[in-house]
Amino acid sequence: MYFFIEDTNESVKIGRAKDVEQRRKALQTGNPRKLHLLGWIHTKNGADVSLEKSLHKEYSPHRGSGEWFDIDPADVLPILARHGIDGFAGLSGKSFEVIGHDQDGIPEYHGVWAWGDLEHYECCPFCGSFCGLQYQEASCMYHCLQCDAFTSLEDPNHQEEE
Ligand SMILES: [Zn+2]
């Protein structure tokens, strides 16, 4: 199950594919606008068919042509989030990139997701899974259950001290 958005378009394509990246490339061919992957959901045993059906039904009032829906990219977030560890956000690849500094000189970072606010405890910044990063007391590191990444998260998404 995947969600795409076109560069200049406010609509979102809801569809399914075995290989999301392969589908994106196929759809990109001959399309002057760039396709971005908003996210995807990992499904088992053909559950993608019924999931696609229910999502197409849920958003049918916003349906444009084909599988394109006139919804805000951020609307996709709760769909992905409710699938937890099987929901993935399409990452911008710029997570943790410093985009500037605030008045106090504290660095500000690119969010995990390009289309809305997502924090590392909601969504893994490495694989995009909505299992989020779990803090492990023993190692003092954050851990992702999906991709098994460990990070100390030194500065990213700097938490303000009260
Ligand atoms: Zn991960």
C-alpha cells in the first residue's frame, strides 16, 4: 500500500504495489512532475486489497481521477500512524539537517517528514516506521524495533529543558 504525491499537485494517489519504489519509478516515467512517496503500509497475506478498498471508500468524497484523491498530504499521517510498526513515512532524507538557528543560537532541524510535524518518538528517522524510537535505559540510546537502529539522538529534535 503506498501514498504518492506529485510536486505541483495537492492530490494524493492511494494505491498498492508489491514494490513501492518500482511503482514510483514506473509512474514517474513520462510524468513531468516529480512524484514523492508520502508513505506506505506493510501488509501481510493480501490484506492490501481490503485496505485499499476501505481507504478508497473512506476518501471517496475527495476522489479525483483514477486513484488520485484531493486530500492534504498531512491527512495521510494518521492512516500511517494507526498501522504502527507496519506504517512507514516517506522520509525526506534531510532529517537532522540543520536548517538554521533560533535567536538563542540553538540549531533547528529539518523534520523527519516533509509534509508535517513528526517527532522521532513517533516515527523512526532511519526507516520511517511508526514504531518510533524507544529509549533504552541500559544503553542510554534510542532504539527502533523495525530497523534495529540505535542512536543517542544527541542534538536532533532538541528537547527544551523546563
Ligand atoms: Zn527504524
